[in-house]
Amino acid sequence: MTRGRRDAAAERGRLSAVRDGSAVRWPGATARFALFGEVLWVGVLCCVAALGIITLPASLAAGSAHLHRFLRAEDSTVRQFVADFTAALRTGWPAGIGVLVAAGLLLLDIVVAGSGLLPGGPLVLGAGILLLVGLLCGVAGTTARWYATRSWRAAVLLWLSDARQDPAGILWLAAAVVLTAVVAWQLPPLIVPGVGCLVFAALATSVRERRRRS
């Protein structure tokens, strides 16, 4: 292929990308290595912000907002992450307490069911694991939508609407939750990049669902 033909093909590809919006909607995704590094950095930020335990939802929401800005090729500084985290925590701390209590009860149920002390232990164990995965999916999905709504109630309603409209996207998010949990269980230090990848997966599935609705 001559240079002129290569240039013409590249130009047609660029114009096609502009027409379908992919070239202008996520300009930050064009540098793949930089995107990978930013995902890891988001994992670090979220893990540090989640050390308060009840701050987990707010940290994931701030991480999703940070990554969203990066994908838009907008300023995505630590100062902005802190501002988002503060705003999310201001109204989201009750959600953090609720998630902590629910996760604690489910983990207790899983431990007791796994010990064999309960009748029908395998059934209870399976139900507990499914409910825990569902809870974590709900947290990840809701926090990925907080940036667009700046309201926890609106983010929850949007998540529920998306779950009904795009079950496949929810399955992808559930797979990301399970993979993150397995990797962190086998090698705890990997929880940092795992959280970053989970935030990215939740954001990606939320965008997929919004495209479908539109």
C-alpha cells in the first residue's frame, strides 16, 4: 500500500470515529498505557480513601469521577479526587454504614454456613455468597453513577433502572466483582489494582447501559 493510500485510509478511519463519537467522547482512552496507569492510580486513591471502612462508597464514587474525567481528557488531579470524595461522603456516610452492616451480616452467615453448624449449610452458603456479590455489584454500580447525578438516591434509582434494561451489563460487573475478590483473596496486595479495575469495569458498564437507553 502506498503512503497516499495509507493516509487516505487513516483519514477515513478518523472521520468514521468522529462521526460515531468514539474519537471525541473518550479521548483519554487513546493512550492505553496511560489509561492502565491511571486505573492503577485510581486503585491506590480508592484504597487509601476507604481506610475508614464506611468511606468505601464515597471512595469508589470519587474514583469513578476521577477516571471519568481522565477518559474525557479533562483535569483529573488528586485535589479534585479529594473534593469529590468529600462531597460524596457528606451525604453518603449513612450508605457506608449500611453497606458495612449488610456485608458484615452476610460474611457472618457465610462463615457459619461453611462451618457445617447449620442445617442445609451448602444452600445457605450459596445464598450468602450470591447476596454478597449482589451487594457489591450494587455498590459498584451505584458509585459509578454518582458522578452523573451527584445524588445517592438518584444514582441508586438509575442503577436499578439499568439493571432491568441491561442484564448482560450486570453480569459483566458481577464477573468483575468475583474476579477482584478472588485475586485479593489469593494475594492481598493485589486488592489495590483490583479495586482500580473494578472501578473501571463499573464505569464501563454504566456507559454501555446509557448508550443502550439512548
